Amino acid sequence: MAVVTYRDALTQALREELQRDDRVFLMGEEVAQYNGAYKVSKGLLDEFGPMRIVDTPITELGFAGIGVGAAMVGLRPIVEFMTWNFALLAIDQVVNAAAKMLYMSGGQYKMPMVFRGPNGAALQLSAQHSQAWESWLAHIPGLKVLTPGTPADAKGLLKSAIRDDNPVVFLEGEMLYNTKGEVPDGEHIVPIGVAEVKREGSDCSIITHGKMVLVAMKVADELAKEGITLDVVDLRTIRPMDVEAIAASVQKTNRAVVVEEGWELCGVGAQVVDFIQRECFDDLDAPVIRVHQEDVPMPYAKNLERLAKPDAAKTLAAVKKVLYLD
Amino acid sequence: MSTGAKRAPERKSKNEPEKDGAANGENPAANADDTETQAPMRDTTGTDAELRKELLRSMLVQRRFEERCAEAYALGKIGGFCHLYIGQEAISTGVMSMLRPDDYVITAYRDHGQALARGVSPRAIMAELFGKSDGCSGGKGGSMHLFDKATNFLGGHGIVGGHIPIAAGVAFAIKYRRRNQVCVCFFGEAAVNIGAFHETLNMASLWDLPAIFIIENNRYGMGTSISRSTANEDVVVRAKGYRMIGESVDGQDVFAVRECMARATERARKEKRPTLIEMRTYRFMGHSMSDAVNGTYRTKDELEENMKRDPILLLHNLIHEAGELTEGELHKIDDDAKAVAQDAWDFADASPEPAAEELYTDILVDTTS
């Protein structure tokens, strides 16, 4: 098994799927000549040409709509947003067009397309560039929403997303592109809608996804030194959510901490906790605690930004609290 | 023949002088009002009598169908938003008559007339409006979301301007596959102020996409007149900003529509270039069923003045004056149109409601690739 970066894993997935199906094309700002703002599409223009690796003007609403139209008549577009923050300009196409087309046409027009790009906060990019959008997007029936946290999942899920006949929202971690991990050699597919237990443990569950998977693993390492073992459940897909995996873990550990990058109110964690209280009520030995970004726009100053973000220390404290060890 | 207008229309003399805005270097569109109330019907497309009859039939089916829609709405058989096309039928009929079956059509929410003109089954459309399982969208779309894959009718879209980039995407796919189809996109004049319109025109021109963008200028975006919403009422000049050919035609004249479409389709198929067309028209009904016919934003006089140029009446008179059809034959076309509407009504009435299980179908498809 090769060790590759999250970025290279995504590039592999794009290349393999572009080779596999000539209906697949990639469009977005700087994806071609510039090799991608985050270099995810590096080398693809040379290999596939300008009709399939398409540089667009800075016009998110317009090119997202072009993707929708192309998908309506049978192509399989991959629409790259330079970041999901910019996708707000195109949200009508994601929510009102792509997600609704199959339903409001009575099943006549499917939408085999992917909207992808970096999501969540990086470092000191401040308020407009540091936001995690999964709870907004997961709210919408008609979409699938994926949040890979590791290189292997990035590759395997992106390949599944491109092959899916539905509109898939693919949220990459802006801070994950340089992270490394083992990716299985050869064809590697990760099914949509299936969570993975990234670490087995018996004392407390951490339910998380995306960038926070690495945080949860770090906390699991720390607590292992104290003899506390965590069951780390990586949702990987937010919609459809693998609730069976959540139940299985909570029924085993009887305690849970839910960690996400986004804000608290109406966040992904709120949905997870709702499920746990309904389906695992008698299994719980402590109230479930959520870890999330503070309820503020992301500040610029390093110290304030650190305070605003969910991190290992906050997660560790939450775990100790549900274990009544604080 | 009555075309549904409340007052018998009068025709002005053809000999009255016409205002010629173009001679002043202006687009006549901006000053079209006076011109058009006097303009005679043209027939320069070399259409034969049989085709003229077919054009009249197409327009009358739309008119009679929608008159029944208004009735059904009053009876509660149709709910929600329902936007009638009455008064604009020369555009749908003229445009569709110039397209091939493999071309694509996409439009906004005032879509009944265009769906009918494109050849979507009147029964399936009425069933959709009645919210029935035999509707062209399975009863899940309603008036604003008519879809029909068999005729490449890509909907019925409810967000002003939201479907304009989608049309460019369809045209992109045509180019991607090296085909010579075209994609026609209809929207109202109020949509030219929305960002999606500008983003799309830029890319359609930049990438040489075979799209035809048709502004149906009925002068009101809901209740706001173009003069109150748009800094330059000559909307087709916006084509220039995107290095695109722009044309402005009398949308009440089905032959003018056809002539312009002949050029635009040729341009799309041969030169792979998009076109922006303004088709000047007028809505004879309210914006939707909840809007009075005159409303607070236009006068009865203005409405009646425009109804003199009812597109159906213009074509009817031309055929009649040319002696191509007898009064009896013309009545027969109208009776047939009424029969189509009645048949659609009966079919929709008899069609069952969607099964409860349909609530959870068509949200996602099983992936096959």
C-alpha cells in the first residue's frame, strides 16, 4: 500500500475516472492551465485536453449551472469550487436545480454530477474563507454529502461520487491536502453512506467526520496513555448518514462525544445527538456532549482563531466530562 | 372568431405612417409600442397555406387549453402558482416550428404554452396541473415544472433566471459531443437584470455554445414595468457586451418569430454561435392567477390596446383575408382546439392521484454506472 497525500489521492481518483468514462469532465476556476488552485488537478489538462479540463471565468453561479445542464443531458460533470465559501454564489444551482431536478421532473432527469472543493477553516483566512458547510448542504433531500478525512477515503469516495448518478457534494478538508496516509493499490472504491470505525475502543465513542477525524485520533492516542480507549466513528458521508454505525458504537461504549468543525446551532452534531437520544436512550450512561466551532465568525488573529476552533484539547475535555473524570 | 379578448379588437389602417426608430440609430424595440399597434402581419418565410393553418392550430390549442386552466383554477382543480401564457402564443409556436425534434427547450415557469407548442401531450400537461399521476412530471412538479424527456423539454423552472445557465450547460454538452443540435432558452425581460443571465451570456459567447436565448419581453416582471426596473429598456443591446448577435422582433407576429429563429438556428448549427433575441409581446392575463388582469400596475386601456394585436387574431385575419380557409374551416380549427382542451381536462380528471408511496420516489436514483 502506497503512502500518498490527500491531494494526490484526489488527483488519482480524478485521473482514473476521467480515463474510465469520457462523459466525465472537470470544470472550475484555475483547474486547467494553473493546475488547480490547490493543485488537485495537476497534469490533467495535458492528459485530457481543454474540452475535458475546463478553465472557467470567476462565475460560480454560471458554471455550476453549466454543470447542471450538461448533467441533465447525460454528461458527468465535476464542478470544482475554489472553496465552498464561493459556492454560496452558486447555491441556487446546487439546491434548487441539481437537488430538485429528478423529483420535480417525476424521475425523468437524473443529475450525475459532483460539486467539489475545499471546505472548512485553514489558517488565518478569517471570516469569509473559514467555514464548514456540511450541515447546510446535508439539509437538502436530493443531494449526497461526503466529507472524507483521510487520503484513502478521499480517493475511494471521490471515485464513488463520480460514478454516482445523483448530485454529490464533496467536501474536501482545506487543511488535509498535505496530510499523508496509506491508499490501497489499484482500484479503490469506498461506498457512499457507510461510516468507518477508525479506532476501536470501549470507553467512549467519538462520532465525527472530515478534518476532525484526525483530531479525534489524536485524542484517542492521548487517552490511550491513561488507559482510556475511544471508539472513533468516522461518518465519511453526512447524507445519507450511517446511523447503524452510530448506534453500534454507542451501544458498545454507552457514552458519546460528537465533534464537528462547524457551528453548534442546527449542526451535523445536532442530528447525530437526536438520533442517539431516540435510538440509544437506554444505552447511555452520560449525556452526549458536542464539540464544535465557537458561535462566532472566524477571527483573523492567531490566538482568537485558536480559541474559536474545535480542537484536541476541547475534545479531550469533553470525553473526560462524559466519563465523569473532569 | 373570438380569441378570448373581452372587447372585439379593431385593426388600424395599414397606411398610417410607422415610426422608424432604427433610422435614428436606435433599436426600434425601445420605441416599439406605437409601431406595433399598426404593424401589419408579415409572411416572409415562404410558408404555405398548410403550414399557416398548422401555426394557427398550435396557437389556438394553447389559448383554449389555458382558458380551461383558468376555469380549473377557479374550481380548485389546479392549485399553487399558475402563470398563463395567453397573448404570447406566437412566440412559442413560432420558435418551436423552427426546431428539430432532437433540439432542446428549457423555459421558466410560464411554461404551458411552450410545452404544448413543443408537442408535450396536452393530457399529460393538464394531468400535471391537476396534480395527478399521469402528469408529465408525475404530479410532482405542477404548473411551473413541466418536464418531458420524449420531446427534450427540459422544464419548467421556478427561479427567475436560474435556468439560463442550465441552457448553456446543455449547449456545452452539444459542443462536447460534436453534435449540431441547439438549445433554446426562454425567459422574461425581467430576468435580464439577474446575475445568472450575464454570467451565462459571457460563457456562451466565450465558448461558442449553440444556445438561443429568447427574452419574452411582455413589459412586466410580475407587477413592475420594464421602465421601473431596467436602466436601458433596449434589453437586446446587452448582447453586445458579450460579443453576441442580438436581434429584436415583434413577438406577436409568428412569421417574424420564425424568420428570426431561422437565422439563429443557422448561426448555432453552422457557426456554433449563440444568439440573444428579444421578442416583444404582451401578457393578456395577470402575472399569476392571484393577480387581477389589469392589476394596479397597468391600465385597462393599455391592456385593450395591446389586445388588438392578439397574435391569434393577426394570423387568423391573414389567413382569412388571403382566402386560404373558409369561415367554416377556421371554426373547425377552433372547435378542434377546444376539443383538445376538453379531452385533456377529462383525462386529467380521471387520472388517479399519485400513490402515497410516490412521496419517497425520485429523490435519488440507484446508481448504475
